[in-house]
Amino acid sequence: MPSLFLYIFGTNGSHMDKVGFKKDFLARMHSPEQMQLLFNHLPDVYYFVKDRDGRFVMANDTFVKQCGASTEDEIIGKTDFDFFPLGRAETYVNDDNHVMSTGESIIDRVELAPDPGNSINWFITCKVPVYSNEGDIIGLAGTARDITRAGLALRPYTEMRAVLEFVRDNYPQAIEIKELAALVHLSISQFERRFRKVFQISPLKHIMNVRIRAASLRLTTTNDTIAAIALDCGFYDHSHFTRNFRKVMGVSPKEYRKQYMG
């Protein structure tokens, strides 16, 4: 007795027959939410869907926990601004608006963000537009994977795992490039070239970004003085911190704290 595939397509099966077969199957699905169940069994994947106004429509359990919530119902209808510091939320929304206004997907973007334990880690993010039956963009779907936790088969990134972890764990201290190069058994020049090729920034810029992200978290979750945060996050003094914070975040630490608290 011929298999289902051979019965429908014959021995070769035309492209249109296959498209029709796929559409027929999807049309018989009770709900797209069934596909969401898969993401609940991938603990290293953060999955979410938003509508055109940036409101969460669905998310897997890992993303729900990232938002500090217990159930999906707690985030439905809310936006990034309800869960993340102002600077991070604005970055996410800017990316979302680009995807939804242009229809262009964001694929495998490497970026820094705190994980659920508030450690600063590298994430690989993908965002794609979601279309209606009429062909209009009605939202987007996205995933993010924590490189340092996922064990991904991404050799260019995992080769630098020791460096990422060292910077994450030691950013309050002075870090020399030769220390980082030694971790991956490269000369300083080889290391700097390799790091820049993989992450599109220099090792020094990465160290600064980690310090800034850690400081941003402290500014919005503690009442510590800006001077104390500056020293605790590896900056020489208040002015050194303020100057570099403004370069990265676009506002001063004081303004950032005021905006978020407001």
C-alpha cells in the first residue's frame, strides 16, 4: 500500500501539490497556540509574539519568567515597558517597529542583556513579521537564545565562551586584553581580530558595555549613589562613569534613573 506522501504527490510530487498539502494541514489545525507548546520544552529559548502595538499576545514559560511573571496571563496585553528598564525597552521597541514597518526580519543578531539571574550575557535574537490572511503585517514573533547557557553549536561564539564568562564575572575589576587572549590561547592581535569578527565590536568595547549594562540595572533596582555604582562597576570615578554611560545610553546616569523611576 503506497505511503501517504506517495499517494498525494506521486513519486516526485509537484511544488504546488506540496504547498496545497501544507496549507490543508495548517487549515485543519485547531489553533496556532499548539505550536507554542514546543517552546515550553526548550528552556534555553525565549519565545514571544506581539501585536502591532507591541503588546504581548503569547509567550513561552521561559520568556514569562524573564519578565518576572509567573503565568502567561500576567503579560498578555502588556508591553516591554511594563517589565524592562526604559533603555532596554526602547531598544526592543525600536527593533520591533523596524520589523513591522519594513517587513524585514532580524536574524541572529548578537546582543547583550541580563539573564533571569541578572548576569550580563550574550543573546542571539531573531524577529520576524507576522502577516494576516490579507497579507498585512499584524505583529511579530521572536526568539532569543542565551549563548552562554544554551550550549549552541555555534563555534565562532562558543570559542569565546571563556572570555565572555571571565568578563561577566570580573567586570568590576581591571581587565587586561592579554588576560582575555590567554584564555583562548591567542596572541593579543589574533584575539582582537577574532573577537571583532565574531561580535562586531572590540574587546574593550565589550567590557565597557558589560559595565554599563550592570550599572543600568543597579540604577533602576537600588538606591545606591551614582558614585558608589560607578566604582562597583569598574569605573575610575563618577565623571568617567557619566561620560561613558552617556555615550552608550544617550543620557546621563542621573537622567536614566529619573526617567525609569518616573
